[in-house]
Amino acid sequence: MMKFPFRARSLICGTWLILSPLTALAGEADVVGVKIIKEGTGTYRFDVTVRHDDTGWKHYANAWDVVAPDGTVLGTRTLAHPHENEQPFTRSLAGVRIPDGIAEVTVRAHDSVHELGGAEMRVEVPR
């Protein structure tokens, strides 16, 4: 085991305390763009653009949802890996069934640390 003088130990410990919360500094996942396309009777495809400072497997944007005004989740697109070198990024989800009478939905993103909390977007449902 290496022995460090007291000052070096203090510097190393202080640096660790400063750097350890960096995974939380990536912030929350933000929805920055939504394109909704009518596919058929009552079904839609969503092309959603998300921005998040992914830092690797411990903190990354891991999903986004299409949510009805009453809070019902109508569809979820799971994001299977970090996108550290692709920001913002767009992924699609087809076959989202939106009941008649719903004129607007909200799209929200999740990340693996904060879950929800970033910028959401409301979009009008084309009929």
C-alpha cells in the first residue's frame, strides 16, 4: 500500500469528494423535439429527440414516454445504451394507440439516476 504525506492524502480525498457526485451533474433528460405521424386508425409513430449528458452506464437517458392528459402512459421507448457521443439523439416508437378524444399528449424522458424531471414537450395529436 502506498503511503502519502498528509497533504497529499487531503488533496486526494478532497478531489474524490468533488468528483464523486459528477454522475449526478449530467442532469435530467430533456425532450427537445417531437414529430408525431399518423399511421392508421388511432395509431401513431413518434420520433423523439432527447438531450442528456450521458456519462456511461451509470448515468444515461434510458427511456421516454408518451403520456395522456390524465397521466396514463400510452407508450414507452426503452433506450438500451448510453449515447455519450451522439447528443442530442432521436429514436422512434411506432404503433402508439391514442384514444379518440385526446387532442394533446406529453412526451417525457427518463434517465437512470433522476428518472423523471427534465424538459417535457406537449404535442397536438393529428387526426
